[in-house]
Amino acid sequence: MPAHPLDTERVVLDERDISRALTRISHEILERNKGAADLVLLGIPSRGVPLARRIAERIAAVEGDDVPVGSLDVTMYRDDLRLKPARALLPTEIPPSGIDGRTVVLVDDVLFSGRTIRAALDALNDIGRPQAVQLAVLVDRGHRELPIRADFVGKNLPTSLVERVRVTLAGIDDHDAVTIQGVGDGGDR
């Protein structure tokens, strides 16, 4: 069966673009928080975790101090658990210093409806009480269903609902890239 003309994939961010975006996000985090004191980065699995580590490396290179990094699995806090197939639970790893009284920067790859971030806020509430919570995303594609906004964005990428944004990262995938995949018939969202 021939491919539909809209079944295409185009690269919107390559490895260098992603690197520059993460460097910019790192500097913006430092500027907004007047340094790295009391920062904790929590990546949302799966691709938010390596992004959080990369941001922490860049912050450490500027500040000279390590920033605690962890992961926050939001699977059990999602409001669509009953609508989708079961998912494997991924680790939640909170740095030993905890999150109480700290500024937590949630890190994710793509911000879309806002529901993953709502789930992350619920999960954080069960772990502790941060002083503030900020959100850093590599891509904001719009189409919010909840009143959630990222504080730090690598790239605003307006998309249609029938398109898919795919993030690949070295270490998980073959290489770093952000692509948009067009779907001819609306797909099986």
C-alpha cells in the first residue's frame, strides 16, 4: 500500500539545535533563580530524565556546583489510566536533599495538553512541599487542555492535532532530533 502524501517526517531540531536550546534553558533557569542554590531538577520519564541531566551538567559548568537531579514518574497520577493500555511504572528518584523548601524545575520533552504536568504536580504533592515549581520543556507544541504554561521553552512549535512531535535522544535512541510526523487520516490518537 503506498504511503499517504501526508505521512511525512521532517526534522525541526537537530543535535546542534537541541544542544543550543538546552544551553539557553540552563542560563534562563540560572537567571530566573539568581543562581543554582536550592534548585532541584526532576525529569519526567522517559526523555525528561536525560534532558534534566543535560541541563544540570550545563548549570554545573557555569556555577561550579552540582545541581541535584532526579526523576518523577507520573503514571499513577494520570487521569487517562483507564483509557489507555497499562504502562510500566518507571522509577521516581528524589535526590537525598529532598524537595521541601527548594525550587523544583520539572523537565519534560514535549508540552502538549498539560495533563502530564498536572499529574506531576499531584505526584510532587505526595513527596514534599517545594518552595516553588517551574517547568522546562524542550518543545511546546500548544493545544493545551489545562491552564499550564512552561517557564522555560527550547522551541515553540505550532502543530496541528493530526501531527505528532517525536523527540529522540542519544542514550535512549540513536541520535538527538525533534521531528514532526504528519498523519494523513488523523491517525489513531
